[in-house]
Amino acid sequence: MRQQDTILVVEDEPSISDNLIFGLKREGFSGEVVSTGFEAIEKLKGGGVALVVLDVGLPDTTGFEVCKEIRGFSQVPIIFLTARNEEIDRILGLEIGGDDYVCKPFSVRELVARVRVILRRGNGAGALAEPSESVGEVFGPFHLDRERYQISLNERTLNLTRYEYRMLKVFLERPGRVLTREQLMYRVWEEPEASGERTVDAHVKSLRAKMREASPDREYILTHRGIGYSLEF
């Protein structure tokens, strides 16, 4: 397996990390385990990591603090792993730069599938990359590439998390239409009952910030107070 496909598991419980590494290797990935936030930072600074599975509860710090530090020098995709299932934690993890959130106990097969989807999108290649040459669909200034799970704005590829990609795709397929938070939850999330309106708002906020990098003079997602959001271009 190529070095860039190494998955870094930051987890201090051997029973969990061992199962994860076994599942990753069974699917063809190269996995490595560290048990502290300090080790994770040092490993990432050395390069060669494609994605991080990051436990929130670490012996020396929290996964949230580790994520904040990582985002200071890297856009490597991060999947949070935690024993807690509180909405405020999910929102915080996403707002500080996490790509996904898995609660214990979890299915190793599902987590590995999420790893594969994120890597297939090409996250970690940089906040803004050159647009793909593959054929896609054009929606005004947006370019949707369903095969590569990528969306470009003004010919610049947006570095989107899995749910950001899904949400923006829903907006693009319904331009000008006002979508309620409930409609977005059921169209974007596999388990909408486990999400909430604040989760939707957090993703919209993140989407807006990333689109401003490619188009600083235009706001594409409009808020309709008391109802939801729409995409205008």
C-alpha cells in the first residue's frame, strides 16, 4: 500500500485500535497507531498520513485540541471517535475542522467504509486544488463531479467534508428552492434522527466559509429565517 494511504489511528485503548487496524488492513489500507495527542502531532508533521481516526478522549489532551492544532498546518481529513453522542460535541467537532464523527460502540466495517469515501474524494490535497478534467455537470459558477465526489466554484475545487459535499449537491440540484432544515437532514444524513437543526446550521456556516475562499465577493447560500436555506447564483 502506498505511503499516502496510511491511516493514523489515535486511540489509547488497544482493543479498539487493534480491531481498527485489522479492519483497515483487510481492506488494503496501511494503518499505524499512536496513543497520545503529542505523538499524533509529531507523526503528522512528518508527513505520509492520508487520514486520521482521532479519539476525543486521550490521556494527555482532547481530540478537539489535537484537531485545532492539526488544522494549523494540515488539511488532512479527520474522523472523530468518541464514547459520547451529544449533539454539541458533534457540532464542535465539525466546526473546528472534523470531516466525520463516529460514536462508540461502532461497526469497524462502517468506519472503514467512511474512510474509503473520504479518501475517494481526495481530501487532504489542499484547501483549494485545480479543477478536475473529468466530465461533470455545470450549475452556474459551480461544477459538480459525481464520480470524484468533488464540487468546484469559479474553477477552484472546494475542500468539502462528506456531509458538506452532500449538502451542497442537494442545493445545486434544487437552485433557488428554499429547503427546510428538516428536509436537509433527511436528504444529507444517513441517520437524520441523530442530527439536529444546529448540525445543519454548522454545516451551512462551514460551507459558506469555504465558498468565500473561491468567491469572496458573493454569498450563495441565503438564510430564510424561520424556514431554512436556499442556493442562489
